[in-house]
Amino acid sequence: MPTMLGATGIGVSDMKRSVHFYTDVLQLGLQPTQTFDVATFTETVLAFPKASKAAGSQIILMQYKDGKVPKNQQGKFVFYVDDVKGAMDRCKAYGSKIFLDLGAGEGWVKEIGMARDPDGFIVEFLPMKMLKQTLGTSVTSKI
């Protein structure tokens, strides 16, 4: 059986705000599928519907009960989408900080956009066509 990444988790400062951002603001089809309440944190699992072409790894949002968000968290989520401009426009309307605007950069980088979620994580949007182009290839480019 092949190995695969099942989920990636991040610490969030406000669960309700983060769930709203990843489900309602981004409008990518992610939906909460499970919630866990354990001794030190609450966790919400976000996933694409199983019948969706995007079904795959899940995002786990973790809010710690001591009210602290782990320091020095870094990382990003990369989404392949049909409409990069639409995704970036929704982030801008929400008030997200833009990390790399659509059209900036050189070459293929002009086709991508990056914004920050409510806790500062980068959400990156690439056109769906890049998924097919990059599978099994190695690409190096400056942003």
C-alpha cells in the first residue's frame, strides 16, 4: 500500500474565525468533518467531500485551551484551484494580508497568488492546470 499524507495541523487563536476563513471565505469546498475536545486543545478537522476531485489530505485546526498559540509556527497550504483571481479576491475582501499578489513575479509565478489566514499562515493558490504540469517534474523558480 502506498504511503500518503493524511492531514496537516496548525495552531489557531480563534477556532470559529479560522473555520469561517477556510470554509466560507475561501469557498474551496472544505467542510468540518470532525471535532475533538481533549484535555489541552480543541481540534476541528476540515476536508473536501470524498466524491470531490479535490479529496485528499485534511487540514486540522487546533485551538489550545491555555489560550496560547504556539510561537514560531511557519508553513503554508497550497491549493490548486480553477479560479486563482477569485480566491485572491475573496481573501482581499476578507481583509487578508497579501503575501504575493496575482501577476507579481516572473514566468509561471505570475499565475499564482498567496495571502495570509487569520493567524498569519500562507494560503497559496495555483491554477489547476499546474497540478497536471508539475506532477512528476522538478521545477526551480525565483519568486
